[in-house]
Amino acid sequence: MADALKDGFNRDTVQRIADELRAVLPDLDTAGFVRRAARFGDRGLTDRARLVSAVMREVLPSHVPDALDVIVRSFGPPLDRTEDLGFTVFRYLPHAYFIAEHGLDHLEDSVAAMHALTQRFTGEFTVRPFLERHTAAMLSVLDRWSVDPSEHVRRLVSEGTRPRLPWAARLSVFDADPTPVFALLERLRDDPSEYVRRSVANHLNDLTKSHADAVLALAARWSVDAPETRRKLLAHALRTLVKQGEARALAVLGARTDARAKVTGTLSAKSLRIGETLRVTVTVTSLEAVAARFVIDAAVHFVKSDGSARPKVFKLRAETLGPGETVTVARTVSFRQHTTRTHHPGVHRVEALVNGQGTELGAVDLRPAVKGRD
């Protein structure tokens, strides 16, 4: 994915940025801009964007508020959807870096630029240095943005304050006490957009890794008379704790670690090659005398390069079963090579996790790929 993004950010991307800036600055030498800003060599995506940002600083007005005004006026129309946007929107990555690097001493103008930017690309990386330097002021801004008409702006309130945001530096300002962020997330928990609610869930899942007790207390409070959309949010927010068999997390979801069940399962193969897939099937029969909730997952213990194994948990389903009732669920697990997960030959254990309790299902012997395949 990183290589694809890098390759998608190319000379044509720089030409489009230059043309958009020239629409606001008619005297801009677009050929010279492209010549200097597209000297990418073997630079990665972020370094390419930073180079373009540096050239933008040379050609835009020296007064930063004026430069920010040019940037905003050069933007294309706001996004009207949240998925399948391709690489096109990454042309705004240099603009994001420009705001973050040059706008810190011009808060009002930068806030306006971020508000416009996040409706076209994302402001989640840009807002973080402002939160570090202008914490109180930015919390006030985010409070206002939590009710903005744009779902992109509302999502930024959650995504921009995530402590462990992928691709971003750790946000230290709320490490010791995340409660100021909780107040913002509370305003977004029942947002009409699933796009926003999903960000809230991911944010809370991040926080379970450093403030599990606080998140569990908040989740327990949110679970009272919760609508279905919020229950779904909480299930996603507590996924890491549920995978660990945390009883309090399961309780929020209406499940008990001591709920009795018969658990069986099958694997579609005992031996596979790298590049193939495994079908994991789990059957759960309730042994409780009354209706009980069962959270059903599967764990594959992936073999690492040093021969050790580390489990990865795959979500299957949560189901309420009456006495003696049975449910069967299945999941396909890919052993293709991915940028985020490299597979190694060896015996991979597989187990079912039902309300955090493990049941061995067997193992698959993963062998090297057939030559010419991954």
C-alpha cells in the first residue's frame, strides 16, 4: 500500500497542485514549480509531500495568513462521500504539512484552513501539533466542530485526538488524563454518521491500551439504555479487551466469562501453502438454563520468523442463545502475504474464543508457497 501511494503521488500530482494554485495566483510559474517540487528520486510518500510543501512555502505569500488563504481558495470541492476515493485526495498532503509546520503561530487562520482541508482530505495529522501547543483553545474549537454540519469535520474531532493514530506521532497531551477527550467523544457517540461513530470506537479501543479502567467505566455508563448503533460502537471499542477475555468488557456487551457452552469447530485443511486460505468453522451450543450472550471469535497463532507464535484474533459473531440453542459461524483466514502481515512456514494453532475462553480447534501446517505464487 505504501508503495502504491508513493507511486500515485507523482509528477502529474504536482502539476495538478500547481494548476490549482495558479488559479488563485495567476503569476505563478507552474513549470518552475513542477520542476523543483517533483524531484522525487527514491523519496517515499511523506518525503515527496514535504518537498512539495517546502516549494509551496517559497512561492506562496510570505505572510502566513495570506498563504493559508491562497491554499484554501485553491482547494477543489468538498468530498461528498467517505470511501473509494483513490489516490486523488493525497494531493492535499503537502497542504496538510504546510498548515502544521507554518500555521502554529496563526491559530485562527489555521483553524479555518483545517476546517476546509478535512472536508477534502483529512486534518487528523495537521490538528495534532495544534492540540499540543494550543490545548485549551483547540479543545474549544473541537467542541464547536462536534456539531458541525459536515461529518468529515465531526470525525476529525475524534480521529485527530486519537492517541495512537496510525501513521501519526503519539499524541502526548492527553496521555496522563484523557477525560477532556471523553467529553468530546460523548457528544459524538450517537452521531448520525457511522463514519463518525466508527472513529469514536477506534479512539476508545486505542485508549483501552493505556487507560482500560477509565474506558470500561465510560463504556458501562454508555451501555445503559443504549440504542443499537451505540451497542455496535461499544462492541468495536472494546474489541481488544474482549479478545483478552476481560470480564468487565464482556459484561458491558451482556456476556459472562462463566457462561457454559459446548464449543466445537473444524478447519478446512490440515496443510496449506502460503498464499492459500483457511476456513474456520465454530459451533456453540448453550448449556445455560436461561438465555445467555456469547461473543464468538477465532484465534490463529501465526508463526513468526524466529519460530515463535503470536495469536491474531478474528471477530466472528455475538449471539444470544436460549437453553440448548446452537449457532454455527465461520471465517476465512488468508495466508497471502500482506504489507501488514508476513507469513512464515510452520504449524499454526487455531482456537475458538467464546466469551474470552479458549477451545483448541486444531492446527494447520503452513508450507512455502509454490514457486511463482505468494
